[in-house]
Amino acid sequence: GCSDNNGGCDPKATCSQDATTNAVSCTCKAGYTNTGSAVNVVCTDSCTVNNGG
């Protein structure tokens, strides 16, 4: 779960855990963009992605 190593999430991601399935999901914190995939979330500073949009 999320209590162990942030659920395996990127340190800049928020870990959330489904109470029913115990599935862990990672969501990048504000100011960061997921440059990985749905299963391997990699949070990168949004300013370095597409020059911040």
C-alpha cells in the first residue's frame, strides 16, 4: 500500500489506495506532469515539459 515507499509512486506523486481492491494509483502533485505511463507514473516539472505548455 501507500505506507510502504509511497506505494512505489514517484516521490513527487501522491499515492492513493482503493479501499476495496487495494489497488494503488499515483497522481502527480500540482506543477508536475506524468511523462511516464499509466502504470509507471514519472512526475516531471511541468516547466520542463513543452516549456510549461
